[in-house]
Amino acid sequence: MSTEIPDFPTKITPQSEDFGRWYIDVVRRAELADYSPVKGCMVIRPYGYAIWELIQQGLDRRFKATGHVNAYFPLLIPESLLTREAQHVEGFAPQVAWVTQGGDEVLEERLVIRPTSETIIGTMYAKWIQSWRDLPVLINQWANVVRWEKVTRLFLRTTEFLWQEGHTAHETAEEAQEETLRMLAVYKEFAETELAMPVVDGQKTESEKFAGADRTYSIEALVRDGRALQAGTSHNLGQNFAKGFNITFQARDKSVQFVHGTSWGVSTRMIGGVIMMHGDDGGLILPPRIAPHQVVIVPIPRGNWRETVLPKAEEIRDALVARGVRVKLDDRDSQTPGWKFNEWELRGVPLRLEIGPKDLEKSQVVLARRDTREKSFVPMDGLGAHVEELLATIQQALYDRAVTYRDEHTVEADGYEAFKSLMAGRPGFVISPWCGSATCEASIKNQTQATIRNIPFASTPPVGKSCLVCDAPATAHAWFAKSY
Amino acid sequence: MSTEIPDFPTKITPQSEDFGRWYIDVVRRAELADYSPVKGCMVIRPYGYAIWELIQQGLDRRFKATGHVNAYFPLLIPESLLTREAQHVEGFAPQVAWVTQGGDEVLEERLVIRPTSETIIGTMYAKWIQSWRDLPVLINQWANVVRWEKVTRLFLRTTEFLWQEGHTAHETAEEAQEETLRMLAVYKEFAETELAMPVVDGQKTESEKFAGADRTYSIEALVRDGRALQAGTSHNLGQNFAKGFNITFQARDKSVQFVHGTSWGVSTRMIGGVIMMHGDDGGLILPPRIAPHQVVIVPIPRGNWRETVLPKAEEIRDALVARGVRVKLDDRDSQTPGWKFNEWELRGVPLRLEIGPKDLEKSQVVLARRDTREKSFVPMDGLGAHVEELLATIQQALYDRAVTYRDEHTVEADGYEAFKSLMAGRPGFVISPWCGSATCEASIKNQTQATIRNIPFASTPPVGKSCLVCDAPATAHAWFAKSY
């Protein structure tokens, strides 16, 4: 399975020329991730991993604030456990990696590398949960998972990826449903606040739901080539895994009941979404809240700058760091300021701070925004507050721009011909009435590649309309798109 | 490979009766970890994982302060990569898990689940490093690894475990050696400061060094049954992996050179060390700095306590939390105070704060130390500062007690008969002169089970002494022990 790693791109392909190529160029040139010698597996490089650390911190804080705790379950799952929930095994068996030998020993029972952990966690919950007093169990795990993918793309779809998976057990169906929606709301708030990524929250169709769930909900983003990206999912598992794994408890009325389960997850795929949502032909544009460096300081090397400009640059850095701003001071001799401007733009640093001998005289600096490329002269006095304000402004501007993009790329189509001609291009979201049948859904996918991303909570009822495909009355306005 | 999970222990076996049994009872009853249905793999439960999170934070902060960044490399390694460094494959091949099938596809080349990542990381470094300007590369990874172990024990030796692995590349041999020792010193300082775990730092013998290293260094702790525990290792890899993976750079003089490498790691095994180093027959004793709950507040439920005592308990909790203390308020109705005292002692919470109606009248609380079981009445006024001070005192007391234990269990033996009779018991460390030969080392191990833990940096030269076993002049005072 050892594969050759292609050479590094020397320049970034413009988005308009080839969006897919642009994406890979940015990921590799900005040193976010790289191909590895293992087919379908990527290396997350330090700059990309620093973004993941910020995502982890932001999510972990929210999980703990909603009462969850972290734990860790085994990577390897015996085959006999995977097969205990019928729909689950059907969904996942075709895409798992099999361990058949340990050391010199050929295993009596094969093990799979977890593609997700419902089965191993369910086995433990059956041991741990005895009484209604033990409920709810609210556990999250940060882990790697492996799904054998045929077609992969850095961050967006890789054989191994990093994620978090929440697994909860509840006394009642109502509590499980509340939890399912609570965590979807956490994902939405996180995506919009931290990633500046507007998302549509709603319910997946029967054919798109998680293997073994009663209901699956998702948040869906629209990236800049008009494709949708599923950025997070939350599943109400009902009592399916409880029955498969015999997770029972003594209820308040002394009867023995099965627990009601949920699971929910987001992954390193989110980073791919951020890149595709905000980037431009110059490279990456990072929202300040998840930027490893929020400000890069580039001193202008004129005259005896190491004695004059550099100490001031260091002083500014220290003052900003003391305010909690993440700052990189690029004082390398080996590169020109122009080279550095270009490099940090490519890496998406939200704000560049330039300072040279003339600025020093005037007690000012130059601030350059990555998103708008606007430059302004700003007095040293009050600089810290000004920088913080500007970072907040950029965060909001990126979000607003993404909302505008999405709104401009969301259209309605009630008739199938109109729908098909829209989908011949890449229109973004197309809202259409649908009868609820999997047959019509499959037929649309076959003919246009578009799938129902979800039925948004906020979608209007299709009063008096008939299905896009058949003549049956529509039951919902579904949001269709081509997707990653 | 699916195995039965034994039932929960109902009581803790005394240390004096069976230390190994005591250990497993504590781990499971305190809900730190549990057996899993996968042979040799454990589940780290939320309380145990919370300790790991604190360990991670403490180490990660130190790694970043010494210039390191995090990244993530693939879990799966092609067989052809593993075999590129001859000693490395010889050391690790017997204990790896093999993936032979992905989905429906039988793999052309087998993959191993990483037992450690020198090979996959080396492959990437060969791509990334071009010039001396790219050096040093200072990368750390937090990850799971799998080593197929025949005999396992929760935390101390498991088929899968969590760890961090640092992998660095340097321009010169001197820099690599400095890095190797720098990180060993970071581990020592961390273990002693955060875990209250005194360790002996020194160099491993040739036969105990890492497969593929030039030199291996370790920190070794002594736990309460007189066995040593290797708590962290740091390896100077020389140019071995650089040559195996062709990691070269253009040097300052334009010549092409191989990089000099290091790697270093600590794992969840550290948690096992903490348990065995500080615990007693009542269960766990956690050093405050890594205790998930540093203080547990137990309100005494008399009269209308929910209206009187509880609000005060909540107020105290909030005030302590505001000072950065980790506090658990146990206000369950379902359990008596006595049950709670016992339970939180078992779980090793360093400080218990009791408050009842009488305390309320006197404007005081009761503080009970887990380590000494001392109780004291403390006025409400100035409580926060008092608690902080007491936590620091407990941290220091645990460290001091461990140093005393180690010193009392470290003896010298110059003659082999004396050595053998000491090792018939479980004496702790035995310091003996050794000639440096692997033959004598192996013979000692065969006859007594004792191994050389390391040659401490601080060990005195064996002037004029001859080897414990043969008549050759001793080259060092080696520290022997039976070990985990």
C-alpha cells in the first residue's frame, strides 16, 4: 500500500480554473496537511494541527459546559461485536480495515479498526449501567477512526481521520431526543461562532441516516464552488444499540428497560470546510478565532532595524500576547518583506502588522487585513484594543460574506425540468418540494448527482405542492445540493 | 478475541495481602479504567481520563515552552517502511498488529498498526527537510499505539495505549544529544512537580536501549511494592533512521548530510505509576496537581440543610472554583455522608471539606486530608487561601514521602551473594558495580529477575571495584531492580 507522494505545488491554481486543484494546492503549500506513503491517509502538519487544537478546545469547552466527560475506548473491535446491530454492520462492514494477525499469532477472531465506536461503547455501557440512578451517561471520546475509502481528498475524506464521538444513554426517549438536538445546536453555534461558517440544521432522510439510528440530523455548509459539505451529525439511536448490546436498567417502577441512546460527531473534515468556505486565489483565509497566528508582525529591515525596529516589534508582540492575541513575529533575515507578505497571506493569517523606521518615527504601524486586503495606518497608542476590535470585525465579516454567498446560491425550483437545468451547473442549494419517497430521492441522485442535504428545521411547509418527480403531494421542502 | 469482563471487585484487597490484586481493585473500583472485550486492551473511564487530560496539559505546555509543535501522522504503516531500519524491525516486528484486508480488498502490502512512529515520520521528514535552514524540526504527536503484548496489566502494559511521541531532526550530533537530555529533564521535572513522583534519571544499557537508537535515557520510579517503573524514555537516534529513510539536508558548507534524530515518549502508564506510588489500603491518593477533583465538599444533611447548609456549600464551591481550585460538591440525597467519605477517599480526592449546621453556626468547616487523614476545623474567613496552601502542602508531603520510601529502599551491594539474597525479597533499588558486559547483565537477570534500570547521571564512579558477577573492573555503579 506504499504510494508515492507527489511533489509540492510551486504555485496555487486559481479557483476559477480548477477549484479542486486550488484546494489541494492550498492545503499543501500552506503546510496544513500532506499526502503520506499510506494510500488514503494524510499527515496533518503542525500548522493544520494547530487549527485542529483550537477546534478541539472550542468544542471540548462546550461539551463540558453541557455536562459531558471524556473517556477512551479501544481502537480494535472484535468482529462479533460489530455484527450485533444488523443495520450497523451492513452499513460499516464494507468499509472497515481488518486486523487478522497479532505478532506471530493468527487471530482466532478477526478485529476491525473502529470506523465508529457504538458497538464497543455499547458493550461497556451494558456493564456499567444498572439503575436509572446511573443515567444519563454523557461520554465523549477524542479519537482516530478508519474507514476504507475508495476516493479520498485531504481533510474532506480520508481513510483515517480524527474526530470526536459523543455517546450517551438516557432513561427516556424524550431525553435522548433532547440530547440529540442539543448537540446539533452546539455544533451549529460552534461552526457559526468559531469557524464563521453558516450552516443549515435539519433532519437527514431515511436513506441518508446513520446505520443503526432512528433519526439523523446534520449541519450543512455551502462552500465556494457551490457544493454542500456535511459538517457534523447527531443521531438519535433509539433503543437499537441498547437491544443489540443488552444495555438495560432498572427503572423507577422497578421494571427492566432498555436505555435510549444518542451519538454525535465532527471531524478534521471541518478544516477542509473552513478552507473551502473562506479561501481565495491568494490562498487560505482563516477566521481569527481558529487562526494559529491571528497577527503576523513583519518588521521592515532598513538601516539598523535590528537595534531600532525589532525591539519595538518585540514590545508590540509581547503586549498583544499579554492581551491573549496569538502573534507570530517573523524576523527572519533570509527572506524579504515582500516574500513574507505573500507567504503569510497564503497561510491565511487574518492580520499583518508592518513596522519600519518611518513608522517608528511617526509612532504608528501598518495593519493589513487578509480578507479585504485593506491597509491602514494605526497609531501605536491604543494599538492592542484596535487589533482586538479589528480581529472581531474580520471574524464577523467572514461570517457575513459566507451568509451572503449562501443566500445568493440558494434557489427554489418546484418543477423537475427547472431543477435539472439548475443542477447542470453548480447552483448551491436548491429547495424543492419532495414526497418523502426514497425512490424519487434516488432517481434525482441518479439523474443529477444532487442529494437531499437535509430537511431544515426552518423550512416552510410545501402547502399544496406536489413532489418534484412524481405527482404525489409533497411532504417537505428538501434542500438539495451536490456535495463533498 | 472477544473476552469476558470479570465482575467488579466489591472490596479493595489490602496491599500487604496482594499488591497486584490491590492495584487492579483500586483501578476498577475508583473507575479509572476497566477491562474491555478486546484481549489486552483497556477502557479509560472518565475519572481516569480526566487525570490523563491533566497530564497532557502539563506536558504539552512544557513541550511548547521548549519550542515543539504538535502534528499527526498515520496510524497505519506499510510493511516495507517498518523494515528499513534493521534493528528497529527486529525489535518491533514480533509485537505488531497486522492489517491484511481493507473493506473487501485483500491488501497487496500488509500494514502494521504503529507500535511507534519513527518510520512513518522519517519518511515525511525526508520529503520536508531540504536545507540546514529547515532544521531543527521539533514535532510531537499525541496518539494511540498498539503493541501485541502477551501479559497485560491495566495502565502499566496494555496492547493499545495512549502516549506522546516527540520526533526531532537536527543539524549536528551535539544538538541531538542536547535535545535528548533536555526532554529527559522535562520528564523528570514534570514527574516530580506534577505527579509528586521522584525519579532517577540516567542512561539505559545497550541491551535495554530502544530498537534503532544510539543511546536511550530513562526516568525510573520506585513504587510501593519495591518494584521499579520506567516512567519515560528519551532516545538519541544518531543517524540511524536518517540513513534508513534518506533524511538529508544541504549543510552550511553545501555538502549533503544526514540529520541527527531523537525521539522521546511517555504514556498512560504514568497513571499506573501514580496509583502504585501514592495509594494505600483505602484506595487511591492523588497528588493535588493531577487530581480531577482537588476538593470534595460533603454537606452534612441535618434538619433543613438544603435551605441552610447547601447554599453555603455552593457559595464555598463557587469561591474556590473562582480561585482555580477543582471542586466537586457531592449533594446526592441517595447516599449518607459516611458512604461519601469512603467513596471519595477510595477515589483519592486530596482534600474533603465537610460542612453541617453546627459548622455554619460557628462559621467554620472541617477539612480532612486524604494522605494523613488529619482533620481540622478551619474558619470560613480566609478559607480559599487556606485550601490552596493545604493543597500545596499535600503535594509536597506526597513527594517527600515518596523520596523517603525510595531512599529507605535503595541499598548498595558489592558482592553477588549479598545481591542475590537481597533480590530474593523485594528490596527496591540495589546499587552494584558492573563491568559493562551484556553477558553479566543477562546472567543477573536470569538468576534474580533483576534488571539494570539505568546508570544514573548522579551515580558515583566504582573506583577500584570489580563487577558484581565477573572479576573484570567495574565501569559503573548500575541501579538494579525488579520492575514492571
